[in-house]
Amino acid sequence: MNRGRRAALAAGARAGAVLAVTTAGWLPGLALASEATGDAPAPVALAFDRRSAKLLRASGHAAASSSDGGRHWTALQGLQATRPAAIAAGIGGRLYVPGPAAGILRSDDGGRHWIASTSGLPQQPVRALAAHADRPDTVYANVERHGIYRSEDGGRQWRLMDAGPREGIARLIHTNMPGSMKSGWLVAAGPHGVQRAMDCFCGWRKAGSLAGPVRDVGFDPSLPSRVFAATASQLWTSEDGGETWTVDATAPTAVVALVAAPGSVLYGARADGQILRRAAGATSWQAADA
Amino acid sequence: MPNALHLACASMLLVATASCGAAQPATAQDLGRRVFAAQCATCHGATGQGQPGWQEPDASGEMPAPPHDRNGHTWKHSDAMLYRIVKEGWRDPYNKTQRLSMPAFGATLSPQEIRAVIDDLKTLWTPQQRSFQQQESRKATYPPEARLR
């Protein structure tokens, strides 16, 4: 066992990690389960790059991509010092993560190279990112105590659009479900449920009656009005853009992050780091490395 | 006692006077203000202040008319979007009724009248809001039918 891997495993064990990171990349979580003790640091965010059909994850100390639905992962190079807490993928394949202290980093080559961008963004951490559902150059960033910024040139220039929901934002997505005055909707997971606003920023309203903290939200790109929300104990589904919610009885356990891929495939990440996958129309979930 | 000729002249004088009283708008801004007073103020308020409680659905589950002044969000929308909404109307998809949230005025107002009333709304905004809206409108301008003549 090399020094790098040994160090990573030790750090992982201290943090209760199931997943470990080597200098060469990620290793499948379950393969290390017997070597580590405790649970992995919980994945902070999932995203799906529709251009490359890769699953993406950001876990607070690195980011990685998977071409096989979460079975194997490859580290996105150049992000070791950034501790990304969010990740977004534009429909054209451009990737975004928050910068180490402020601004964002963007990649036009699938995560091999990253360019920093702070123009128009305040010197505060970006907490949430959302790529426009069908405009490749439009992306949104939430900066705590400042609000939601929008870029329409692939993350180069940013503009403050809105203060955001009063309750704050844990996670943000953009869906192109119909009915907006402009081109879609922003849906935010927050401490008191789900908030929703048209992307012309006409004001935020509570979406449905989910109470308590919502960890993550997602939408089905194959059916944009279908929205998902992950709370501490359950996964919820809405067929009307968040107006009404039903418990997803198929979910085996609570997830801390989720993302839906084309074809209505749904990925969830558990608190122990395991990636789960549910195929379209399926009534059960599979571990990604099953 | 006035005879029929006197009455006819008096009537013609009254009609002439009435026509002169309803003078054509001197400027586009005058036109915009007249259109707003005649078509918009009933819902959006005489000064564009909106309806009370406009940020939440009312008892019938519809969104009340929002303000058009600096307290609203009209200034966040491009000229193209505002024009489309005034012309075609719009319905909040989460209204509990099927009625349009904003009626369509395309059959009532000419393109120039629609443009005039939108341009008049801009006088209700702060300079920063006007600048923001101008930037939003750079790639989303008024349609050709509403070009200034």
C-alpha cells in the first residue's frame, strides 16, 4: 500500500470514511469498506453532465466523475485545494464548482482544466450552483448574505439578480418546466422546505408544504415538472413542480444528495457515501457498485 | 325661446368643444400615462402600487396584481418580455383558477400603445432599476411591430 493511499485511509477512518481518495483518483467505496472503519464524509452534491453522460460528485474535499453510474470514479484534477461544496454541469458540458474562498471555477474540458472567475461576484464563498436547464451559457450562483447571481456567458461575468429566499438556500436547481414568464424556474432546498421562483426573479414562494430542512432538490430532465426533494428521513416526489409532494416509497433510506439523469434515472447519495440508482419506472434502488 | 336652429348650433358647439377637450397625446409619455390610467390602474393602482398582499395568493387562489413601481419586480423584466405579457396576457400556473393572471391587451391596444405604457412604467423606477432593466433588454428588445415611428 503506498503512502498516499495509507494517509488517505487514515484520514478517512478518522472522519468515518467508507470512501477514500488517493492521489490517483477515487476508489470504489465498497471495495474499501473492509479496510476503513466508520462512514465516509457525506457527499455534498451530485450533478449529471448530459453531454458526457457522466455522474459528478463534490464532497467537500474533492470532486470526481463517473462514467458508469457511480461504480468507479475519477478525480477531477486541479481541485484538491478547493474543497468544493457544490457542482453544476451546463447542458453544453461546462462544469462549475465554487472557488476556494470566493468566485467559481469553470471547466470547458470535462474537469481537466479549471479557470477561476470572480468578475461581478462578491468576496464570499459560493454556496450553491445551478446550471440553466437548456441554455448552455447560463448559470446561477448563490452567495450567502448577498443573493443569487447569474452569468450568461459561461461563468465569466456575473450579475446580482435577487436576494434569494429569505430562509436561505442549501441547494439550488434550474428546471425548464413550463409556465414561467421567462425560460424556467429556480427551485431551492432550504431550512424550511422548498422555495420556487421563475427565472425572471419575480419573487420566491414556498413550493408545497414540505416542512423542515430539505437537503437537496432535483428535477427530471425528461419530465421537468417532476421534482424531487430529500429531507432528513425521506425522499419526496412532486409531479407538479413542487406544488404537491408524495413520499417516494421506493427509497430505501434517506439521501443527502440527489440528481436525476436523462431517461428519468435517479441517483441518490447516502450519508455513508454509497451511491444508489433507480432506473426509470423501477420500484427499487440498486447500489451503484452492485 | 331658443328655436331649433339655435339648439342645433349649440349642439354642434358642444360636440366641437368635447372633441377639442379630448386632445391627442402630445408625447409618447402622455400616451403611456393615458393608457395606464385607462387600462392598468384598476388592477395595479393609480400610482402603480399594486394590490394589497400582492406577494401571496388571495382567497380565490390567484395572485393579486403586483406593483409596477420600485417596490415590485417589473423592472427585472426585459422590454420583450413585458411587451409579450401585456399583449398576450399570462397565467400563473399555480393559480387555483383558470383565469389569466394578467389579461391580454393585444386586441385592445396598438403596439405603440403597449410600448408607450411600458416606457411610462420606467419612470416609476430608480435609476439603478432602469439601468438593470436596460441591460436585460439589450438582447430582448421590443418587437419590430412596436418600433417607434
